[in-house]
Amino acid sequence: MKLSHPSLPIDTLSQLFITILGDDHGIQTAIRDDLRAARERDPSCISYVHCLLHFKGFLACQAHRIAHKLWSQGRSSMALLIQSRVSEVFAVDIHPAARIGRGTLIDHATGVVIGETAVVGDNVTILHNVTLGGTGKVSGDRHPKIGDGVLLGAGTKVLGNIRIGEETKIGAGSVVLKEVPPGSTAVGNPARLIK
């Protein structure tokens, strides 16, 4: 209901979502893992139902999963329409080609931007105002690759086709322009590793 619009009627949208969810067990598993992630990693999550109905980061991520499936089927116009509605309704802009792993928590969500060639691993936590973007200097594969178990603090900007290693923490407000090794903590603008 939240995503429906005169250009995207609720009957069309609900039938599309039901069809894709019914056919794709991978998306079903990812949704369960995302729900579990919210319940386990977000102290404000009081129940699975609360997350399912009201957490806009969770809702935006699930709509992205549908849009990504449409994109991979060559149905780019519908995928981009869903992306546009998610951006308008939830203030989260995830390109339908971006790949997002399971167990993703997008906490608060407002202002999150994830570019076309970005890859987000499993069990990643993304706080509000995070950008996984390009530098504007290259085309093609130009967005970050985020490893499993990464925490991206509020306002973090990770720019360019760089890798953020597994189990890394990026501090709030950091601007990351270079690769960060696994198990590290990086903070600042430009980001630097800390012990």
C-alpha cells in the first residue's frame, strides 16, 4: 500500500510482489534473515511484526529485492519504477542492479544511497545517510564492494570501486576512498585505520 501510486496501482504491485516472492526461495530466505537481523541487531525492534510493518529500511530493502529480480529478468522499466517509488516513499535510493546480501539491516534508512554496481555482503549493518557511490570520474564497475559483517556508521560515504573487508567497522561521518582490510576500524575524512 505504501508504494502504490496512480502509476503503480496496488493490485498490479501486490500481484507482482506475490508472484516473485512465491517463485523465488532465495528472496524468501533473505527476507527471513533480514527480519532476524533487525530483531537481533536493532535494540528498537520490539517484534518481528513491528519490523515487517513499520521499519522503512527493512521495507526498502525488500522492495529492492523485488526490483533486483525484475532487473535480472530484463524488466528494467518496472524495476526502475519501483526504485523511484521506494526513493519517494522511504527516502532510500538503491539502484535495482545493486546486489545486496542476506541478513541486511538498514537502520533508520533515511538518505541511504546505493549505486548500480555496488555489492553488499551478508549480515551488513547500514545506518542512515550512508552512500555507496562512485567518484564521478569513471564509468562501468564504479561502486564499492562491502564484505560480510561490515558496519557502516551514520553518514559514511564509501566512494569508488573499492573493497571494504569482512567484519570491518566504518565510523560515523567517514569518507572512505581506499580499500579497507578485513577486521579493521576506519574513521575520519579521509578515513584512516585505527587500532
